[in-house]
Amino acid sequence: MDLSNKIVWITGASSGIGRGLALECARQGATLMLTARREEELEATRAACERSDDHRCMIHDVTDRPAHKRVMQAILDTWGRLDMVVLNAGIGQRGSIEETDPDVERRIMEVNYFGYTEIAHEVLPHFLDRNDGHFAVISSVMGKLSTPRRATYAASKHALHGFFEGLRAELSNTRIGVSMICPGYIKTEISYHSVKGSGQTHGAMDEQHQNAMSSEVFARKAVKALKKKKAVAFIGGPERFGPILERLSPALVRWLLPRLITRD
């Protein structure tokens, strides 16, 4: 898939992986609709992109269902079509199941699961009408595994695989694609903005993220996978091999996982 002249909607584009993907997609020739909640940071992403005047920004919260229609309509009014949606906006977690309020769990699912699937429902009719389009779903290595103090986050990512693998099967006789991009540890602000069991912000950079792959390198690898229309791509450090190891030796992985993250 050549991204030249493609119209691409990227959610959560104000920082981290979303910003990295915006810069790389623009470099590859795509024209972008960038959405996120933080206007200043979002405009900074647009300004940093090649051909910055060709792209648009809209303030958008993925938990605001009516807002999805407004963004989609703006895309159609501006360019007449959408070629790819990159579902990226998300929230992390730092808290054990015991200490996590169920309302916090629901919030995580609203952002990380329904924030993706409800946008997919908005975009899908347009893709079907054109018999063309691509869903780029930013999941996680934890979409296949789970570690201590990340259980609800992992559950939200597991749920994405259930939904979008089912969607892929339903679209098997069309030209519409689905790619599950699964980052491991990437150096972003996700740990800063992760929620504790009480709902408070974690507010610190975890060691695993501090020493991890940059969002720029991740974006290059992710876009390369999208151009190849890969069904699933695991990107990161050694942790990206976790799902493979789990298939080969489930008992070993069950022994390892409790020892990987013992504190925040």
C-alpha cells in the first residue's frame, strides 16, 4: 500500500506514538486528519509534519461518540474520502486489580476499547461503499499477554483483537484491510498519563519506557508494516517475542510474567 495521496485519520496524534505516526505518514506522502484532546500539542504535531498546510486538526475525545461523526463529516467535506484510520488514542494503567476501582476499569475500557470500536462503526460504511480502506489498530504486546498491575489495560487490548480479528474475517471478500500493530515498550508519555487504581494520574516515567525504542523508530517500523498490509506486527525490544514464547512454552511465560513488573 502506497501512502502517497492517501487520506489518513490518526487519533491521539498530539504526542507519543500518534505524533510519530503522523510525522512518518506525512513523510510518506499522506494527507492527514489529526485528532486529540490537546489543541496546542495537536497543532504542534501538524506544524512539524511535511506539507503542514495540507493537513487538518480537530479537537476530539474518543469517548465522545457524536464527535466521531463530526470528524468523519469534516474529512468527507474536505477531501471527499478516507483511505485509512489509525486508531491510536489510549490510556495506560498502573494498579493492581485489588486496588483498582471498577469505575476506573470502565474508564479504561471506554477509551481503549469502545473508543476504537465506535469509530470503526462510523468509518466502516464509507469503506464498504468504496470497497476500499484500511483499519490500522494500535494494540499492544499486552493484547496477547498480561502482567501485574496492567490487567485492565491488557484486557482492553485483548478485546481489540477479538473485535478486529472478527471484522477482518467479515471483510475477507472485500478490499478493506485490518492491521493490528502491537507495540512493546516505546519511549512515550503513556506512563505519565496512566491511571492508578484510584483514578489519579501516575505522573512518572517508568524505567521500561525511559530506555525503550523511540516513537520515531516505532513509527517507521509500523508504517512499513502497514504498507505491506500485515495482519499483525509486534514492534519493540525483546518483549515483542513474548507472544511467540507463550505459544511455545505457556508454563514458562506464566512463571515469568509475575516477575516482570513487581512495582511501579
